[in-house]
Amino acid sequence: MSPHTASSPGLKLPQITGRGAHVLIWIYFVTISALALLALDDVRSPLIVYISTAIFGSIWWVLTRDTAERASIRTSVYVIIASVVATAISSENSLASGFSQWYVGAAALVMFYLSLRRRDLLAWIGFSAIAIVVIGWGFTTEDRLLEAILLVARQAPFVLVGSLFSVGMQRTSRSLEGVHEVETARAAAEAAALARTAERSRRLVALDAAVGAHLQRIADGAELTQEERNELLIAEARLRDSLRARQLDLPEIVAAVQSARRRGVSVVLLDDRYPLPLPAGALTTVVDAAVRILDAATSGAVTIRLLPAGRALLTTMVADGDYYSRVEIPSL
């Protein structure tokens, strides 16, 4: 993985249900409540203002308690009903325009936030109900219908902006997810390429250590002795072991195998468990048993095999030469 990929921060959208958003919500609630209290001279009953303020407080409390990205149906229904009720009782209580009509802006902002919480349809249903209540109040009063219509019209853009912002956030979220998937796939490909390169380098180093000197002599045109030919055959078998029995490719076992092969013993190493690793604590037992059976062999053949996972036995070791010996290591 490149340094740039490894250090690049994740792309995320702003949290609309996080602490920062909740702090802004409650700051607005305190502000709108203060404006409502400043307009007590323009209402019939201050008690209605206190009740409406408490209702909107409960609305924001419910919204901030529901921290899911998409507001639940139960929360949305309560928010709509409570906003309509607060608007209905406050409309009849208002005597003049201005701060005494704070409740319409508060209800519109509630619907705005509801649309941000991916409830656009319910937000518009709620705002429509609020608009019907306000315009209905305008019909029942003298010369205040136009005021009611303008009051609703001034607040509608808030809900519209909320809906457009919600749609934009969803599209941006999908785009960021696509970018994240592409970055993840690229990082995985880079990691795989680096792993292949490292493995290839490791094997080249092992090959050079095993037969590099002999291959250089062949390249120089020198004739190999029988002993050197035997060493090449042992080195070839060593390379096969590293491919067929990776978990047995350990210094202690390699040394014991090389010594046994120089004594004329045929050694076969198999790892049918790879890529699953050996259980914790089993490696030492396997290494000790393998070294013992290899050191004891003077002729014939030795086969050491790691069995597939799920078997009752973890490893079998068989020596068949001047004598027959079999070692079994259980999985447990």
C-alpha cells in the first residue's frame, strides 16, 4: 500500500445526528423561546406561549434522542402532530404579527430537520398540515388571511431547502461510497502486488543461497563433481519442500532434512493444512517430533505431513527404513 493510500483520511458526510448538530438545535430552541417571551404583550394568554414552548422543547428532545440516520416513523409522527397542535393553539393566541408568530418558523424548522433525517415526504405532509392550520386561522379572522398566506410562504423555502439538501447528501453519500470502494480495491491490489514481490524476492534469496554458487560454476563452464551434483539434487528437493510444506520450512526442520538426505534418506514434506496456520502451541511439538524422527533415520524414506484442518490428527510422521516408525500428533 502506498503511503498516500495508507494515510488518506476517510471521506465522510457531516453528522446531522451528532453532538454538534444537537447543540445548534438547542441553541435555536433557546433563542426562539426568548423571542416568544419577549412578545408576551402581543398574545392573549402567556400560558399558551409557555405550553407551546414546552411542546417544541419535547419535539427537539425526541428528535435528538432518535440518533438513527433516518428518523423513525414513530418519531416523525409525534413531531408532526406536536407541531400542528402547537401551531393551532398559538395561532388563536396571537394578536399581532412579528415575534408573536414565532411558532410558524419553529414548526418549519422542525420539518426542515425532519427532511434532513431522510423523511422528506413526512416533512412536507407535516408542513402542509401546519399551512392548513395557519391559513385556516387566517380565514377565521378579519383582514388577516393575506398575512397567514405570506407567513406560510416565507417558511416554505426552509422545507424545500431541507429536501434538496437531503437528496444532495444521499447522492454525495453514494458517490463517496463508490470512491471508498475504488480506493479499497486499489489498496488491496497494491498490497497483493507487494506481497507477491516480497515472496518472489524471498524465494530468489533462498535459491541463491542454496544453489547460487553451483549455478555460477556451471555458468563459468566448470565441471561439477559428483558431490556437487548430489548437493544440487538436495537443493532442488529443498526448493520443492518450500513450495509443498511452507509451515515446515523452519531452520530446525530444514537442517535435519538436509542431514537426512545427505545420509541417503528420501524425505517428503507435505502441508495439506496451508493456508490455515498451526494451532497455538503446536509448532514446538511438531518441530521436536520431526527433528527426532529425521535424526534417527539412516536409510529408507521419511514422510512428514500436516493434515487438513478438522481432522482428529494434526500431523503424521512415518519412517520406513531399517525399522518402521510412525508418530501421530493429535489436533487437541
